[in-house]
Amino acid sequence: DQQVKQNSPSLSVQEGRISILNCDYTNSMFDYFLWYKKYPAEGPTFLISISSIKDKNEDGRFTVFLNKSAKHLSLHIVPSQPGDSAVYFCAASRAQGGSEKLVFGKGMKLTVNP
Amino acid sequence: ETGVTQTPRHLVMGMTNKKSLKCEQHLGHNAMYWYKQSAKKPLELMFVYNFKEQTENNSVPSRFSPECPNSSHLFLHLHTLQPEDSALYLCASSQGQGNIQYFGAGTRLSVL
């Protein structure tokens, strides 16, 4: 049973517009959430994270929103740039810095068209 | 120099071969991981090492044998693999198991 779900396999947006990537989770014990970006032929790179004590975390063009009651988080990229085209993975764990491992979603391919 | 280095980047092997994947991290982390990424599947955690001790084996077949001689190095020894083992194998490290993991570029393995 997948505990972290990224139900949309792909998203295509125009340069300059907003990209919204969604992620749902089933385990209510998760309290730390991360987004990773992966280019072809490279390993995933950490993008942004959020702890369950917050509902929003912003870093430049990237903002992650967390809705604990809905067990849903989203990544907003504004404005989107062609260099943002990559596969994005959502991940969750039960305790930041603790002994629990990260659980990853399947990933979603974002294409930003010039 | 990148934080997590994996070698080789590409590997083709027959089902009777024995080969090893190597991972080295220069970040001073204490936890290291092996993941398998097959097409259209989530990242599958294989093994976790924390301070050189294996803390998780995620029901991985014995034809995959990990080795962690110290906190900076992690190996994955391969023998008598199957074609379905062809995948991207990723190594990662973190400071503490629940924290941000930093990944290497991966080894693309093809088993013929």
C-alpha cells in the first residue's frame, strides 16, 4: 500500500505561469515532508521541506503548502522556468532527525514550455 | 567535488557475473542508503546503515549484498542477478535517518 501518492504522472505549463504539484499521504503519523527534483541521469536533489507544525514554507520561487486535515501537500513554483522541467518526488517521514526512513511517492514529470 | 559519489555510472553484466557498486559521501553524514528505481515505480528503499550498522533490510534478495566498512563508504555487491534487477541504483546519505537525504547520481545497471 502506497503511503505517499502523487496521482498525476505529468504536468505541462507555460513559462512564467504557476506550476502546482500535488501529493497525498495516508499515514497520519508523518510529520516531516520534503520535495525532491530529479533531472535525467542525475540523482534526486533536495528542494524544500516542511514540518507538520507549519502549513507553509517558502524559498524563493518555491512554496510548499501542507494541509494536515486533508493529508495533502502541494508545491507551487512561481514563475515557472524551462529549467524547472524535471521529475519531482514528494517524500514523508515520521520524525525529522529520528530513526524513521523517508517514504517517497512515484514522482511527477513537470515540463515547462518556453 | 560532489557530496555523494557513485561508481560506476553505468554497468552491464551477465547473470553469472559478480560486480560491486560503490558509494562515497563527503558530507560527514552517519546514515547511508541504497535505493532501487525501476521505471514508473517509486524509489524502493533496499538497505539502511546508521553508524556502519545495518538498520534495515527491506526484504531484499540475497543476490544483493551490502557492505559498509565506515560511515563514508557503502558498497552493493551483486551476484547471479536477474534481468528484472536492471534499474537505476541510487545511494544517499543523511545526518540522522529522518533528515534530508542527499543522493548520488546513481548507477544504471543492465543485466543481460
